[in-house]
Amino acid sequence: MNQTEDMLFEQPETSDDNYVDNYQSLSAMASLTAVLKPEEEHAFMQIIFSSSATVRKDNFGLSRREVMRLLKLKPEEIEAFQQFIVRVNQSVARYFQLVYDKRKDQTIVLMRVPAQQAKEMLSAESLSLLMFIFYHQDVLQNEFTLFKQLVETFGHETLDIRRKMKSNLEPLLKIGAITLFNSDTDEEAYELTAIGSRMFGNAYLKRFTEFSQSQQLHMDEVLKFFKRYNFGGGEAR
């Protein structure tokens, strides 16, 4: 199953990537039976399968209701659902992250991949647009990003730049990193999803920031700047 279309984590390279809780070998997948109940293991495998954009097109992932049904949980047992996500992430954090996007009601598994592999799937222009939207919303805490803001930032108001920008936003929409923002106005806007919020690993953000600032930074400074402390998968936008 080709999962790399919608799972674009950076492979951790150094021990200061605090986003990874446990450096474990891939054998952690085999040891899940010691952490998860049979129905929880079954639910996790179902989420992995459904997380492929190749398999599910634009409707990848499972709703919270469907996951709770697989876990044999009652509708009011939300805390048990969140604890399931925490336990899975503690077990396989080096390779995967289980994320629940509350706004989209989407539970999905993200896979870490090397930065070079991510570059092969998304153009530099698409990655730049995603970084801008990520900074504009996760760091500056804006609810959405207007298309005209992207045009003003990356180019002049011409038909050509609008067409190019649309073509580079399309892959981000396809993999679920961003979504169209529904508003009462006619202005086109985009909203970062929980998937898009988690697509840049801490090591990548550190190198990106050091390159832009032309100086070395401590990981704590980077995490503070990008508001990445207490970053988990149980509660999402």
C-alpha cells in the first residue's frame, strides 16, 4: 500500500528531536500486542489502511465514531478514545503518529519519511506555501489564510501567478494538509488541518529557522517559537 501520498513526516536524524518520545526499532510494531487490546490493535490497523489517499481518495481516515465502534467504546467515553491515541503514539512514535482532526472528524496515521522523499512528492513551491500557512495559523494564531494574502506574499496580482499558486495549492488539498475555509464572504481562504500542522518535524523546523536566521539555535528556542510544546495527537483543531 502506497501510504507516502498523505504521510509526510521527516525522519528524525538527531537525538534532540524532542518530537519523538521513544527511539525504538521497527520491532515496536510487533510489540503492540503488549500495549493494545485486540480490538485496539484491530482499530489501529484499520486506521492505517484507511489513511492511504490512494485507497480512500479525498475521504481517507476514519471518523471518531467509527474508531470508537471498533474499540467497543460508548459514545460518552471520549477520554478512552484519547488515551488509545496516546498509547499508540508512545509505542510507534519513531515511525508513525496517530492524529485526530476534530474539525474534520478524521482519525489518520501519519508516517515519517526522509526530507528528500517529501521533496519528491511536494514541490518547493508547495512546501513554501504550506510553511507560510503553517506559520500564519499555528504560530500567529490566525484562523485562516486568504488566497490574496498568499498572492501578495509570493507574487504580483497577475493571472499567471494565480494559476501557478492554485496548481501548487492543489497537492496540499489532495493530501489533506489544508482545506478550503468556509466563510460568509466570497473571498477564497484556506485552513490548516491537523495533518498539515504535523507535517514538519522538529529537526526540519530547526534547520529551516537556522537557515533563515543564519545562526545556530537551540532546539528549545525553535520549539518555543513554533509553539510546539505539549504537542500531542489526542486533541486537535
